[in-house]
Amino acid sequence: MKYKLVQDAYGKNAINLSKIIRHDAYHEFRQISVNVSLVGDFETVYTMGDNRKILPTDTQKNTVYALAKDHFVSSIEDFALYLANHFCSNNPQVSRTTIEITEHLYSRISLDGSEHPHAYQSNGNEKHVTKVVQDSIGISVTSGIKGLLILKTTNSAFTDYIRDEYTTLKDTTDRILATECEASWVYGSHQINFTERFRKIRGSLLKTFAFHKSLSVQQTLYAMGEDVLKENDEVKEISLIMPNKHHIPFNLQQFGMENNNEIFIATDEPFGYITGTIVRVEEE
């Protein structure tokens, strides 16, 4: 019996990097985590232990730090594109490079109406992410947001759903809608202003969530994705994950009190898990 290696990849994960970009009037602080993955002519490495085509993962790590000095100066997308091109161009045995970057977001502390020049606060769990893949066919850029915790206290309903012998949920026309949104979108080009586009897409997601009169999480998810596509021709498709972070009205009647949608139990588990991908469809 013969055996064959049909898939391989190797690289370096969790390359954690912080950088200060020193402007004349203020400092810009950036904190990222980089994953590098290389695919190529590595069969003999696996089958024979021949390491002559291996770029050590420690070298990959050092490359990320060294190139960050002069080339991590704007968006994580631009830095990922530079890294992917570097590994492909300098290693002929590599047929595909994948660079994933997660940015931990900070903003300058605002005091008395103005931003402090070098003091920062964390933006919580929210992260900006990107994935760049470069091979002989071309380059793809997928970016997104993770950990975006959003909530609104009204303009959310859930009624007219299936009822069977196990249904206990009651209709509601006014509830808290809360979710930790994860969004990812595919760009149609790798030559755009990624920083500006990210801010616009994030703003569109927040605006639609805030003003949409929701009949379900599914409907709001679709509206958010649809508006992103309407407002951004550079985006080919968008996928969203919106777990329903339930806030259940607490029974105050047992204490002779009325609960006018004021007191809730915030529950972590179990939770509804809603996903969807929205794409453009050419009209016939």
C-alpha cells in the first residue's frame, strides 16, 4: 500500500506586536496579532525530513517584527498585503501565503473635550480582523469585526412564530435586542483605502442596527448586511454572526409589583445563534 501527502501548510501563529507611530502632536498606538501560513513544495519535508525548502517559523516571526518598522504604518490590510507579497516573492517554493491579523483596538483618552496625545483606553473586546491570501491566481482580502457588543432597548419584536406542544415563549412587541456581532466581508479590490472603508462599514452596521425596527434578529442581520452592500461597491459579500444575548423580564408580580419592561435577567447561556451571508445578485 502506498501513501500520499495531499495537504500541507505550516507557519507561525500569535506573533504579538505593539507599535508606537510618533506623530508631531500625538502618538498612535497599535497592537496586533499576526498569523502566517505557507503552502508550497514541502512534500519532502514531511516524507523525508528534508528541511532545505523550509523557512523556519522563527524566521517568519522575526520577519513580521522587522517589516513592521517601515511597513506597518496604516491599515492592517495594507500590512498583511505587504507581508504576503514578501513571503511569496522571496520563497519560490511557496505557492500560497495566508496572513491573518487581529487588531486590539484602543482610542486616545478624551479629557475636557480634547484627546490626550499619548494616553489610551481599550475599546473592550472589539477587534478589527483581516485575512489576506496570495497565490498564483491572485490576491484576496477579507476583513471584519469581532466582539462588537451592541444593544438597543426598544424597536425590537418577536411574534407569529411556530407554536407546538413544547413552546412556552410569549410574543413580545417591545424587547431588548442585544448581540455580540461578528462581521466579515470580502473586498473586490486590494487597492483601496482600507482604513476609511473599515470605518464606513462599521458605521453602517451600527446605524442600521440602531434605527432598524426589528421583527427578528434574522431580519435585522439581513438589513445590516444589505445596507453595507448598498453603500460600499468595493464589498462583494458580507457574512454576519449575531448571537441573541437574551434579557428576560423578571417576574415582579410575585412581590406585588408591576414590571413595565424595566427589570430583566441577563442570561449568558443558552442563547440563540443567528448567521447569514448576503451577496449581490445581478438583475435579469
